[in-house]
Amino acid sequence: MVFVLRSVSILGSTGSVGANTLEVLTSLSERFRLYGISCNQNILLLHNQITQYKPAIAVITDEKKYTEFVNQHGSRIGDTEILYGEEGLNEISSQKVVDIVVAAIVGFTCLRPVINAISSNKTIIIANKEILVSAGELIISSLKKSKARLLPVDSEHNALLQVIISSGLEYRINDKNYYKSKLNNLTITASGGPFLDLEISEFKNIKSKHAIKHPTWSMGKKISVDSSTMMNKGLEIIEAKLLFNLDLENINAIIHRQSKVHALVEFLDGSTIAHMAEPDMKIPISYALTFPDRIYKSSAEKTSYDSLTFEDIPISKFPCYELARSAAKNGKNSGLILNAANEISVEYFLKDKIMFTDIPNIIQEVFDKVEITSNDNIESIIENDNEVRSISQGLIKEKYGTA
């Protein structure tokens, strides 16, 4: 059978999701071709990816690293053109030849390219929960005005999607009432991170080198810290609310240490169906790429499902989770404030300039300083995000004496 090749760009190809996406694309080379890739600073890996995968365009968003790369390799490597910055990201996300955009850049810089991809009617596979949390209303309203499709690749939300589709329902993220009339509850799981069993009295001794060691997943430093504070799970609650439009009280998270059950969907009749798989990002990535079909064949051995356990999240240990649920309840720009204050706090923690226990305190203090309001366009969102980051940095400098 002959397939029409679909062209894919990966925003953030040197990260965990990006690298896994490249592996999946290689295994499905009869269906997909790579158009564009990007990185921020990891130009050594980017060069290796250019050599191996031969995209049409590669983008470097850090100015110094771009200059270093071009000085060393030139502005073209074989058939691959090297571009810089936001214009480069927009080029590989909105070009007519591109069918699918994988948004795998961590943080807020992914917003404008994603909006451009939506305006260009692409399929967006989104691994960036930060922009959904910060600009979800804008993204959904943009989707409603386009023919674009957005598919989640976070293991939990992808698992929810798989259960919902496998149960005969449709994927309607633009419909505010569809799932409310068919589902009772959505539950996502959390491994608990590295400090689940640590006494709260010991949290003051946690350093960044401890927080980045996730017990089951291989992830970047920032998301590993978010997992250790449970902020990651809180952000995912906000994301699930945005994608599936259930009320907050019907969306919950539980501890599942084995990371094999990724989500559970309870239907109106009381039946609950779970999604189970090994903790392998190539599974949700492949499903999003070939949605709604299953084409990718995993190389993993048979999965063992013995000794599965489930526990409530110990809220007293992880106040970041409650801060996120509060932001989900308040709406408007609460998610933006939460995300920006958290990103700045994690940045300082990773440099060991603040303590692990300072992170939720800083976020709460930023909430106390910033007005809750609505942002209805990309410029006001970016301006508000910059404002919150500046306030967060100023607060840390003033309170903790660090620059």
C-alpha cells in the first residue's frame, strides 16, 4: 500500500519528547518525512540530528549558540538550511508543506509558533503544558476559528484521549458540553516523584541534584523538578480541564508509583476504564502522530501489571498541587501567573539559590501581588507573562538576597 507522506516539524527536537519523536518517525518512515527541527542551546545534538535525519530546516533560538553554530558549520549543512530565532520557528510551524507540528519546547516560548500553526490549519501535537495553562482560552478560541487539530502527547492526557476514543466517543475539545453529558470523572496518575516517602522535616535539605532524579521517567531538569513538587500534576489538572471541559471537582489525580496506569475514565453508568502501558513516551507520541489509528509497534517486552498500587496525594507535602488546583478554579490569568512564577522559582532552585520549600511560598506571594484579569490576545498574554516573571525575580532578589 502506498501512503501519502505527511511532513512533520519538531519544535524542540533535542529534548526528551523531540528525540523520542525522531525515533518514532524513523520507524514510520513510510508515512512521515521530517521537515524542520529546532533547539535552544544544545547545538552539538542538533548537529548530530541534522546529519542523521537531514531535515529541510533546522532552527536555533539562542542568539549566541546560533552564531557559534554558523561560524563553525555555516548556514547550510547539505540540504539543511540553518535559521535563527522566532522567525525560524514560525517558518517550520506554518509553512504550507508542513502537515504536523510537534510542540515540544519547554516553557512559554512555544506560544507564538503554536498560534501560527493553528492559524495555518496544522495538526499540532502538543507536549508543552505551560502554554495550555497560560494561554488555554486563546488557543481554544483560535482552534475554533481554524481547521487545525490539537492532540495531547502528555502520557496522562493522551491516555485519557485513547480511553475516550476506544469507548466510541469523539474527540471534541471545542465542545463545552459533550463530555459533561457522557463522563463522570477523569483521573490522572502521578508517580509521586523522588520525595513521596521523605519526611516533611527533611524537605529543607533537598537540593536540585536530588530533585532531578525521577524514579520512573527520563525527563528534562525543569519537568523533573515540577514532578518532585507535584506542580507538574497540578498543571496537568488545568490541562485536562481545558481539553475535556469537565468541572474541576470531576478531574483528579492519584499516586500510582509504578507509572503503568496513566489515566482512568469513569463513565455515567459507573464503569471505569483505565489506560495501561510501560512509561515510554514513544507510545503517546506514536498514537498522536497516527491518530486515531495505531500503527507504531513497540519494541518493549510484555508489560507486567502485578502489584499495582494507588494512593491519595499527601497534600501537606506538596502545596504546589493545591496552588494549581486553586488556579484552575479561579481561571482567567491564574494559570499564567502560576506557570510564570513556578518557572522562575524552579530556575533559581536548579541553581541552588533558593530552597525546595521556597518554591510554593514564592508562587503564593506572587499571586498576592498580581492582579487576576483576562487576557484576550497574544500580546497581552506575553506582556502579562513578562510582568509576572519580573515580579517573581524581584521578589526572590528582595527576600532571598540572590540575583
